[in-house]
Amino acid sequence: NVEKTQEFDAVLRLGGQALLAYEAGIGWRKVDFSAPEFALGEYTQQSGRMGLVYRPSDLLTMRGGLEGTRTDYDVADARANDAGIYVGATWVPTGISTVTADLSYGRERATVVSAGFRGVTGSLAWGWRPTGRVTTNVLLSRAKGREAGFLRTDDGATPDPATPTAISADNFSQVTNRLALSANYELTGKINLTGAVDFSQRNYGAVANTGGKDRETGISLGARWAALRTVTVGCDIGYTDRNNTSATNTDAKNERFGCNVALRLD
């Protein structure tokens, strides 16, 4: 089974770095699987948000507004509509530390595929650079299943860039709680070593008239090489262990290995 994910996001901000700015954003996602057994999880999603950004100083940025999503599953007449409010802040207490917090409250109405959800979700990410060569990241999050595999911080970067998350876009849970720890060590000016551990618990609520939870623990190690100014090559190895109490999933242990090439245009 091959999972294919596509994502597009755009944000327009009027006011730049002024005390008060306005922002609006749109998003689009599509998830497909090659195996027909996973067709229930294939979907296309559109999202939008609009709000205000308040920046009282260079050390603190706050934001808030309205957001909504519409998810259309490939199975007949299956959809989910979600609307709510969001607030967030980015705080730079020191030159070596950055804290980003986001909270959302909303209600999702869904048919067939998921049980829907009403409540609070959010994330807390802390980036800390204790030395000139070491960078660490801590992420604590509570997200709806589909969102857990796409989590981003306010600047668009993944909170734990050292490793791909063990939670992918085929997460069919009602809500996922997660703690991720990662570190990056700059061995040389062009080579970085990475490591991460990831703990998550998925609650399936009443999806497909079943319930239960599962827990995942993951660990990974990797290396990155800045081959050119705009080209980075990296490889990772990882291990994941999942224990299940839900009829919608199974126990699993897996090992993975992967390499990637990133091109950055400045």
C-alpha cells in the first residue's frame, strides 16, 4: 500500500510587522492510497481562516480568528464540516529559546467515516538551542486524527524537523494526543545528526460503531548533508511499536529506512 499526500497552503497578511495586522489563509489537501482496502480513508479537504495578528514587541506575537474546513471522502456521500475559533502566540523569551502555542475550539459534523468531534485541540512547541551546535525541540499536541499527520507551527515548519512523524495522514482516530522530542547536532558546517522519540495515543471514539485506543512509541536516528547551498540530502532509520485496544486497528511493530533530497530556493 502506497500513501500519497498533497498539500497546499497560502497566507495573506496585511500590515506586515505593524502592531496590528490582518491575515487570511486558504488550504487544500488530498490523500490517496494504492490499496483498495484503504479507500475509506481517501479524501479531499478545503480550509480557510481569517483573523488578526497583534505584535506588541519583537518578542511576542499573538493571533486569533475564525477557521473552517470541509472534507469530502471518496466513499459515497461521506463528508465532514468543521468550524471554530483559534488563538495562538509565539514568544521568544531569550535568543536561544522560542515557544509557540495554538488553541482551537470547534465542532465537527461528520457522516459515515468519522464520529465527529467537539472540543479543544491545540499544540505547544518549544525550540531550544543550548549550544551553538545543538538544537532541541519539544512538541505536545492534541489534534483531530486527520490533522495529526499535518501538524505545523506558525512559521510553516514542522515542530520536530529531525524526523518524519510516525503518525501519517491515514490516521482515522477521533483525536490524537502526542509528545515528541527531537534533537539536532551540527557535526560539521555541512553535516547534521538527528534523533527523536515520539509517543502518541489515538482515541477512536465511536468511529464505525467501535471504540478503544491505541498507543504508539517511535524512535529514529538520521543524518543530513548540505551538499550544496540549496540542496540537502538526508537518511533516517526508525522503529515503531503500536499497542492496540481498538477493533479498528491492530498491534504492530515496524522498522523503516528512508532517504530524501530537499531543494530550497531563496
